[in-house]
Amino acid sequence: MQPKQECRAPEVIHATTAGLCERDRFDYWHGVVCKAIVDLDPQPVGRVRFDASLNSVITDRLAISRIRASAHRVARLPAAIARSGDETLIFNFVVRGEALVEQDGRTVHLRAGDGAVCDAERPYGIRFEEPFDVASIRIPRSTFAQSATRIHRVTALSLAKISQLCPMLFAYAVSFSETASLLGASSSEKVFQNFSDLLRAALDEAVLGVPLPLSEYRAAALLRVKDYVERHADDHQLDASQVAIALNLSSRYINKLLEAEGLSLSRYIWRRRIERAATSLGDPHLKGETVSDIAMRHGFNDLSHFSHAFRDRFGISARDYRARAKGSR
């Protein structure tokens, strides 16, 4: 008879920036996040003092972390993807505070009780404008064999809006992130398996529930278009013809791809410039820059057109938008 294989005890990480010099905190935090979650580049938001702590439990099946930190942003950069090539998904559930998650040309604003999934094989970013508490789960992409080729449909979307299992998943993630380190090897293996099954069920439900008016091929082409615009939006010379030439697609075809969103390529470029300018206007770190400076930096060389376009998009002037953002902080 073969001896029964023993369950390997999970790895437990407790980390905090308390006691570190201010200049060393982000470098230290980068190392912690790389080990517990995925290789992310953390950067400050404004001039607030950076404090952070993490409790994480890691097994071969998944890793679950509880993160409490002051305002900052993290980015999954192409260089990090090239270094690690993690074929993993990252689920983030907001326990306290708010988060702005961006991936695949989409942006979702998460509040407490909500969550979103990001694919670590592609760039993404998360911004926290205030102190927060998040339960973060890293799980191999291979766990989701049924949905693996369609995960791009649901990245950076509110799980609360696309999955009826989200409330159960949120409650499980929060409770599990608080107690996982207390479980023995055998118990943790069973709980991790149950949690993996719940994550898989929620993701399958979300993937199947999101309408897909485009074929997979056309969806991939649309992602290429949005990615190109995202990388060149601040260039004031960017226009529809430049995008079409760079991607070897006709302008007519690209406009067909964007038809489902009620936009032409030119309007999409303008919209992304406006939205990126709005993000900069709300950044306290850029309070020394004028509205005109920010408009010019994000591809506008006609300030009158910027003012009209900004008001059309947000219903208020750029100056009032900045004042409101300052007041909310």
C-alpha cells in the first residue's frame, strides 16, 4: 500500500512598512507584493505618508492576501510580464475604501462590497485615492479551463453587476483572508479547494452572462485598437488614419468595431483624451499644473474644443471638476 501523501503546510507571510524609513517603503512593498500576489509597480498618489501591511497565505492551488494601506497606485507593466510571465488571475475585493481598476481598455470604479478580476498576462492598473482594505486572491489561470480563452470579456468589470454569486464570493473572501493563516494543512487544502470551485463558478457565470455582440476575432481586433489608442492618446497628432495604418485595418472596419459602443474611432480618441485629462485633474500630485497644461499634455491643442468636449463628457467645466475632486479629498 502506498503511504498517504501528507498535505504541505501553506506559506504564511506577515509584512508591514511600520518602522521603515520613508524612502525605503515602496521598494520594500514592491518585494512583498511580488511574492504574495504578482509583480506590480507601486507608486505614490499625492504626498501622503505611505503605510501598508499584508497578511498572506500561499499554496500551490491559490494565494489569498489581506492588504491594508494608504493611498497609492499599482501597475502591472509589460517589463514585469516579460520577467515573470505569470499565467494567473488576480481577484480583488474591496472591504473598505474605493478602487479604480483598468484593463483591456475598460475602467471600473469599485466600492466596498464589490470586486473585479485582472489577467496578469496583460498590463493593468489599480488606483486607490484613500486608505483601503482589500482581499486579494491569486489563482492559476489553468483553474478556469472552461473560461480561459474568454476571460478578456470580464476583466475590469464589476463582479457585483455581472455575477449573482458575488455577494457569496465577497463574504467568503473576506472571512477566508482573516482566518486562512490559522488553518492546519489538511483543513486549508479543503477550504482552498472549495474556494477555488466558487471562484470558478462565479467566473464561468460572468463570462457567459456578458453580452458579446462581436465575434472573438473582432473582439481581439477591438482590443488592439483600444490598446493602440491608449498608448498614443497623448500625441496630439494621433487620428483615425494613423491608427488604421499602424494596425493594418481600414478606418471603416474600425468604426464598425466601435459601432456597438455608439462611437466612431475619432470620437473614441477624443473621449479617452478627455477621461485621461480628468484623471490628471483629480490627481493632487498635479495641483501645480494649470487646466491648460493638463489639456495640452493629453493631446489637446485647441483649448476651446477641450472645454466644450470636457463639459459634454462630464456635465461640468474642467475647472469645476478639479475643484470637486479637491473638495471630495
